[in-house]
Amino acid sequence: MYKLSPSDFKYLWEGCKHCYWQKIRNGVIQPSIQIPGIFSRMSGLLQKSLQGQNVREFVPELPDGVFVREEAYLKSKPLPSGKSYLKGRCDLLVRFSDGTHGVIDAKMTDTRDESLNMFERQLHAYKYAFENPDEGEPIEISRVGLLLISPRAVKPNKGYFYYQAQPVYKEIPLNMEKFFGFINEIEKVLDAEVPKPSRTCAWCKYKHDLVNDEETNY
């Protein structure tokens, strides 16, 4: 059974089917530039600071609710095809006053980023994992969205610097049928022979050039 990571659905899947196949089928992980630890620390501090806060203070368009969990690790039951399951972690969980929940992924990014819609697959994966957990009780997810944070100013005050950012919320319409269609597309690729290396993938190009250099030196 294929273990699918929701965080791979945007960059790795869209960037290179060859590298995606190699990771899932053979465990070959594409090297990447490590994100500076300061960004992980900032994200962690943000999540902790929101716990117990009313979501409408930051996202007025959402129903009344409270942030109740930070960075949850998730593992789902098998997806409908029976060929794969989901495993990963999401940023924030909100409990609404009607008893349902919302999944919010906090992104420190430019709010004008036109590729943000690609995160809809990741958020739908979290919805499925919460509603179909491998262990524990299911949680109904009624809304998913992105909380976009881009600092606009820095204010010094009494020896401290305060970064100011007005969060922008991007609601993602729920469409599980579309998500399951995407999963079927992934599974078809994984069931087949390894895709050819991509000419636009820096890692594929590096491996190609490395092999050629070794053959030339030999």
C-alpha cells in the first residue's frame, strides 16, 4: 500500500513525476535546501499563540469557533481505492460552535501567490485523514482554508521589534470527488513503470550530468 504525504501533492508531484515515483516506490528522497530553522520557530510560535483564541478575531468571515489544536500528526485509513493511505501533519484545527471543525494551514508567504490553489489537495487530504483516522475517533471537517501571513511593517518599541502582518484567509471549496480523482491519477502513475526523468527537474538534471561525468572520467 502506498504511503502518501499531503505535503508532496504540490511541489514534488507537480515538479517531477519521476522523483515522486522514486520516493513512494523506492524510498529515494529528493535532496532539498533546508528551510532555515527560524521559519519553523516562527510557525510554531504562531500556532501556540492562537490556541484558545476565537477564530473570528483573525478571520471574521468564518463561523464562531476556537483554535483547539496545533500541528497535528495524522494517519488515515486506506483511501477508497484501497491502494494507498495518507500520513502527514497539518497546522491548525478549529472547533466551531456547531460541533464541526475546520482545518487551517498557516503559510508565511506572499498573499498574491497565484499557485496557492494547488494547496487544495493538501487540505482535502487532511479532511479525509481527520474523518477517517487509522486510530481514534473521527472528526467532521466542514471547512478548510489557508491563513496567509506576510509581514508589512516592523515597529521598534522599548528595545523590541514587532513585526506587523494582517492575516488574509483563503477559503478552499470542498470537493472530495475531485480529490479522489486526483488520488486515482497518482495511483495510476505509481502502478506503472517509473516515469522518465524530467528535463525541468534540477535533481534529475544533476543525476544525468553526474553519470555522464563519471563515464567520461572512466
